[in-house]
Amino acid sequence: MTIVLQQLFNALALGGVYALVALGLTLVYGVMRVPNFAHGGLYMLGAYLTYASLDRLGVGYVPALIIAALGVALLAALLERLIFYPLRDAPHVHPMIAAIGVLFFLEALISHPSVFGPDFKQIAEPLPGILNLGGVTLTWQRLLIIVASLLVMWGLNFFLKRTLTGATIEAMSQNREGARMVGINTNRVGMLTFAISGALAAVAAALVAPINAVTPAMGEVMNLKVFAIIILGGMGSVPGAIVGAFLLAFTEVFGGFYISLDFADLIGFTMLVIVLAIRPQGLFQRGT
């Protein structure tokens, strides 16, 4: 039982990270209908901005997380305005190719020796040590990930459901043309959605960076997983992104533990294929 609880905590922490990144991606797709393949690059950049803020600016962990979130949010808004907005009426393949180009550009930029270089970076845990709960050992950083990710998800839900600006995002995800006709500034909503998605990715990266290596290629791996998550949950569905994230995390953690860590990713994607074979539209309908 103790071992099961141990893996449960690990899965909750991993699912929290997946959910934050997937929520940003599903918001952009729901509002803009853009499969933003650059999203993994924003996640990677969030980790490096956190590292740079800690190592080169000498600020604390929380200020570093805020700097990363704001910096990536600003970059994401600029990408929407400079790259994706001009391609809004182009065939769908054009913004997809542009997004992949942005991902590779960010990786090349970060990997350049004059910036950070190709070698991995390590961030010290801001809350070192472990917590023992009835024989279950849990690092403080993983506990921080669980608590922080749940708080961010609650805050995002409150923003979308209880504020006027959040309501405009939801309205635009339901019917972009209808939202424009009733006076919603679709350009502003598009930029805001990209900014929120970037901030969510950066927060997830900042939370997980102290327990994972920070590398230029970390965005590519996350890209594959979050796209699998939003397809599993239902393209554009916020609840689906959350459920899909935790389902993938639980499958990876428990599958890796009981079968083999070497096959954890394979087990997760196998689960995805099985679910989609049974329910091709995903677990939830878009916009639910």
C-alpha cells in the first residue's frame, strides 16, 4: 500500500506539470484553431529563464518563476501578433510549419554557445529535503508542484468562468465569428490567449526544472506528450486536457513502476491509442 501511495504522489506531481502545459495548448487551439507546435519551445524557454534568473540575476525561486512566466507570456503574445496573426487566413498547414520553425529557432538560439550552450543545466531545489507521511516519502519540490499546479488550475478556471475577459475567451472558442459580430475584440483575445498559454508553460517548466535536467530538447519531448493529451481529452476541451494529463501521468508512472521505466513513455502512448480506438473524438467534446 505504501508503494502505491508513493507512486500516486509521483503521478499527481507529473500530472500537474502535464496539465499546465496542456491547458495552454488547448486554450490556443480552442480560440485560434492553431496547433501550436512552438508550445514546447515556450516550455523549454520557461525553464531556461528560471535558470538564468536564479543563476545570473541572483533572485529567489518565486521571483524567478514570475520572471519566467511574464517573459514567456510576452514572447507568446509577440509570436501571435508577428507570426500567427498574419497567417490567420492561410491554409492550416502554414501556421503549423511556422510553429515548427519557431520551435527549432528557439532550440538553436538556446543551444548557441554565446547563450546557454547545448549542455544541460541543473537548478537546485528551492525546498530541499523530504517529507515522510506514514512511510510514504515525498520531496518538498514534488509537493510544491502538486499544490502550485492545482492552485494555478483553480485560478485559470475562476478566470475563465467568473470574469468578463475569461468569458470572451470562452465565447471566442465557441464561435469566433459570432464573438466578433457581438463586439468582442478578437485580436486582443487572441494575443491574451497566447500570453496565458505561454505563462502556463513557463510555470510548469519552472516547477519541474529543479527535479529534471534543463536541456534545449526538453520542449520536443513535452510537445509530443501534450499533443497526445489534448487529442486524448478532446481537441479544445479544458476539462479534457486536465483529465488527459493525469491519465497519461498515471499510466506512465504506474506502468513504468510495474513493468519497466524504459517503457514508461511507450506504455503511455499505447494507452492513448487504445482510448482513441474506442473513442476517436477523445474523452470530451471541444468546448466542454
